Amino acid sequence: MGDSSTNLSADNEFSIHAAAYAVKRLSRDELEENFVDMLHQKFVERQIFLQILKDHGIDADLSYSFASNI
């Protein structure tokens, strides 16, 4: 910590180190499941945001595609 070349605040740098430590403790399956859950949550949040825009008369459309090579 404390590398001034990152230009991050101490709080942000600490958060990154804490997240990296937490991720390191997860299995690959847990990481994949959490990543998919995060993508789904972001998609839902975006859909809610676009619906609110439409409720106020702002027409917006969202295209989402998810490809898997599994």
C-alpha cells in the first residue's frame, strides 16, 4: 500500500486490497457464480432505471446479450 503512482486515496486503495484478499479465498465456482449474480443485478438495475426514464416520457432502449462458450 502507499504506491503514489496509482493516484488512489488511501480508502480506495484499502478497498481494492480488501476485495482482492476476499476474492483470493473463493473457489473458481464461487467466483463464477458471484460474477454472474453481479451481472444479473447490474442488468436489473439498468432495466429499472430505463423504466423510470420511460415513466417520465424519456424513451430509451437497452440491448443486452450474454454469450457463453461453455
